Amino acid sequence: MSVVEVRPPRPDSAPSRAGLLGRIGSAAARRFRVTLVLWLVVIAGLGALAPKAMTDLAGAGWQADGSASVQVRDLAQRHFGGAASSALQVVVHTDRGTVDDPAARSVIAEATALLSADHRVAGVVAPQPGATVSKDGRTAILLAGARADTNDMVRAADDLKAPLAALSGHGVTVSATGSSVLWSDFNEANHNAMLHSEIMSWPVTMAILVLAFGSMVAAGLPLLLTISGLASAAGALVLLNHLTPVSIWAMNFAMMFALALGIDYALFLVVRFRAALARRGDAVEAVAETMDTAGKAVALSGATVLVSLSAVMLVPVPAFRSMAAGIMLAVAFVLAATLTLLPAILGRLGRKVDNGRLPWARKAAESETEEADGSPRFASWGERLWRHPLRYGLPALVVLLALAAPLIGLRTAMPSITVVPPDASARVGYTAVQAAFGPGMPGTLQIVAPAAEADAVRAAAGATPGIAAVTPAQSATDGSGLVMVQAVPTVDPSSKALGATVDHLRAALPEHALVGGAAVENLDLQSALDARTPLVIGVVLGLGFVLLLLALRAPLAALAGTLTSLLSTAAAFGVARLVFQDGHGSGLLGFTPQGFLDGWAPVFFFAMIFAIAMDYTVFLLAAAKEHFELTGDPHRAVTGALRHSGRVIFAAAGVMVAVFFTFALSGPLPPKEMGVILGVAVFLDAALIRLVLLPVLLRLLGRSAWACPRGLARLLPDIRFSH
């Protein structure tokens, strides 16, 4: 007796009845005006809030919630006059005389007045000889305590760094630095670079869309979805920001995903709509068929993307969680527009969807062969893969494994000061502090402990290898019975040796002492990311497999789709190690390698890459399942899937690769990392996995790819992709 169940094909005579998505799509098409008005209300209502996203969203949030260093920052803000890691540091340097000369003292007085007038500053601590005045007397540091939270302190840095720099003159230089200023400069530099890259990518995107669709009207539909989803998501982010801080980066990534998925979904639906319209002749019926087939794949793809990104919520980093939330909102709105607004527009346009056809596309359309039967070129490619699976599958696998091999030696760390431009305020001040006080001064450690442990804390810090100086214990300003001791390391904050110093110090300190400071917050953040990355990867893979299993009722096909997505991700990070850690091609891309990959890349970029890869996986496997349901023939399932989805995958990937690689040309390092990693991942996934390796696996598995144990089949929903 067979232990598996393979669904028989549906007889050709079986009546065709629209499913849920088909009914939704046809209802939207019949009620075009109602659908359009509802969407205009949503877009206008939320879109009116969208401009506030650039100013209202948060600039900080890069921290490991619950870590000892975050506790120290909170204690320092509450009990030590705002002397937390988020406080602003203002460096005053004179080339003539010392900071005690009248010109420098006048500048210090003006800077103090400027800082004191800001409501987010708790108080200003004047330069202290022997502590914040250099031995040569040429450099002094003002400390502006943090009265507000980290996000507001970044906004304070946005507002104050330029007026402070304007005080420079007559041989005196003023520059704001510190953690809050660093994040201000970091966000500004990267936001400008990403915006520039997005502007550069639009002409390329439009050109590829016109080539892919063959008509100007059809090419504009992805942009309609993008604008609808992005405007709505941006307004929703502003509203969400009133409940919990949302990172400004959420907007950047939401824009990118809205564009990417808007293009993918529109391509898939419009291509299928054209084919259905060529067969049926009635636009509403064509919409119903399109939504019952390709619409289900789009819905599954959207669910997979949302599930993949939801796993990022497991990382206790506010910036990560809000960025994931931003992308998820954009995906949700684009998906909603794809399932309602796009069918309504397609139903209204009918054959007008092909208005503005290019000459070569018009000639191909005259025979209607391409529209009714899909792409003959990709059908021919599918036949070739079916006849010679190992000839093409093995080389693709070897290339992917070779590119993934360098992943073994990948190192990650939080970025150094070099991620901001040389003329940025934070970097100028940082360099001046190091020159005047030593390499470890910008990474000064803060130790908070009960007053009774003050002597023990100072003794332990003084005896710790890697500590250059220890300050006297400072009592809390509110009588809380706490003291703060500051320890200056011997090395730069980005040095790997600092981590060992902090570990030794924590082991030697009394039980109730906590170690913090901006540099330690970075170390704790890196530790949190390292600890949660395996969990996030496991959850993403597991949930992705479950979703495919629920939709396909085919464990082997679902497993093949999931594991091949992991392979393209591994290859992309292998390339990232060669480029950003080892420096291959750094001259061409215009950056200086740090010797590691930025710490947030593995967990966050993995979720993004896997989401995009599963997008293509769903398109291909849904098309294959549709053809298997209709024919029961694994051969026709593979070739039919490539015929009807191969061109979509190829064109959508081309757009995304072009978009991502424009980020690789940006000035700052983080957008370069994102552009190269995501661009390589999408290219490899489309070219070697979805169009070669996955069809080969389906060929080798044959009918077993679509088989399901009877016991499992009784537990799974009966979802059909054929109409």
C-alpha cells in the first residue's frame, strides 16, 4: 500500500469556479470606482503624514536592550547629571596658545551658553584640568549631559552640531562628538547616500520595466503599487512612532522593499492577466483567473516575506525591530494593493494594458503566442534542463558552493568611526580627542557601583590589563548611594583588544558593579547579535518551510525551495567576506576595508535576502504546482513553470540587481555592504537557483516532489493553484 498521496489532475471537464482571491479580484474589477476611492482615501490620509517621517522618526536604537551597558547609561542619566554615553561632547582646540587664552575661553563660554539653552541638555560640565584638558593645554572637552532619551539626544546633535561648528575661528576649532553625534552623522551620511542611489536607480528601473512589459502603461503599474504601498507605510510609521520609537532606517528599507515587491507582484500578475485575457476575451473573467492562480502565489509570497522579517523581532535591538516593522508595513500595503487595487485597474484597462507597446512587443503580440502560452524561450530552457539536468545543475551547485566557502572565515564587529565621512563633526572631534588624550579616550569605560564598593572598583580597574587611567569615584548627584568610576583604555574603541579588556574588567569587579560606555554598548550589541543570529536563521528557515508546505502539500518540494534559498544567501555572504573583510575590489568600489563585516549584516540582511529569495521560490513552485494539478505530469510541471514564471523572475531580478548595485556605488560603507550583499544574492538566486538548480531538483525528484504522506495530507489545507 502506498504511503504517499499524489493529487490526481483535475479533469478538463471539471467546472471552473472562482476561489476567494478570484472573487475578491473580480469584485474589485466590477467596482472600480469604489475600490479606487477607498485606496485614494487610505493613501491621502496616511500619505499626508508621510513627509513627517524624515523628521519625526528616531535616530538611535542601536543597543542591546537589557544589557549591562544600557543599564549603566540609564543610571548615569538619572543619577549623575546626565553624564551618560548619549551625552554630547564638544571639543575645543586651539592652534595658538592654550584654552585658557581669552579667545578660546570666549568660545568655550559661547558653546556653554548654546548648549545650556537646549532643553534636552541636563547641564554643562566645564573642562577639568587633568581630566578633560589635555597636557599641552591646547584641547578641552565640554560635556553636555543627556536629559532626554537617546533618540532625542540624536535630534539634539542634529540641531546643535552646525551652530557649534560655526563658533570656530581665529585659530580655535569647535566640533561636537560622542555617541549621539556619531549616530547623527551616520544617519545623515547614509540617508543622503541611499536617497542618491534611489534616484539613480529610477531610470534604470523604468528602462527594465518597459523592456519586461513591452508597453508603457503596463510598466507604470509596478510604480503605482510602489507609491501606494510606500505612501501608506510611511504614514503608518509616523503613527507607530507615537507608540514606540521607529528608526529612520525603517523608511529607507520600506522604500526599497515597496519598490522591489511592487515590481515583482505587478510583473507576475500582469503577465498572467495578459495570458488569461488572450484566452477568455473578458477582462473581469481574466482578472478572476489571474487572482486564483498568480494571486495565490503573490499572497503566499507576501506571507513568506512577512514571516521571514518577523523573525528579526527576536533580536533585542530597537532599531532592528523598528526597521523590520517598517518593511513589514510596506509589504502589507503593497500586498493589499496588489490583491485589490491592481485587479480593479486591470479589469478597467482590459486590452488597454498594452497601450504604448514598443514595436518589437507589438509584433510579438499580433500572434498572441507569447500572451497565451508564456515565454517560448524559457519553455525551451526548461526542456533543456529536463533532458540534461546534471549537465547544468552540477556546475551551478559547484559555483554556489565555491562562493559560499569563504563564509567559514567571516568576522563581524560593530563599525568603527570610519563609517562616517572624514569631515563629519563626530569624526573630527574623535580624531582631536585621540590626538590630545590618547587612543582610548573616545572609548572611556563607565563603571557604576554602590558607594561601598568604590575602592574595590578602582583597584580592580587599575589592575586590569589594557586600562591606561582610572578616575576618582564620582558620587551620584541625587544621593542614591551610587558612584561612577571612569577607566580609559589603552586602545582605540574599534580595536579587538578592547573586548578582552572589558571581559577581564567585568570578571574582576565586585558583584554589583556594572560596566558601560559607548564602546561597551557596541560590544554588548555585537554579543546580542551573535547570540541571536542562529535562532533567527533557524526560525526563518523553519517558518519558510512550513508556509511552503501548507501551500504546496509537498514536503520535498517545500524542502528543496527552502534549502536552495539558504544556498544563495550563503554564497552572497561568502562574496561579502572577500570584498569587505579581505578587501578584494575595494579600490573599484572606493572604500577602505575594516577587516570585518558590520555586525548587523548577518542577521538583518539574511532575513531580507531570504524573504526576496522565497519570493522567487514561491513564483516558480506555485506555477509548477499549478501545472502538476492540471496534468499530473512532473515534466510539464517543470517546463510549464519556467514558461510562465521564468521571464517574470528574470525581469524582476534584473530590476532588483540594478537597484541594489546602485547602493554599492554610494559613498558610506553600510550602503555599499547592503548593495553588494543583496545584489549578489538576488543575481545568484535568480540566475543559478530559480532558473537552474531548483528546476533540476524537481526534475530529479519527479512525482515524489509533489507527493505527501496521507497522514500529513489530512492535516494540511487543500490549496489549489489552478483555476
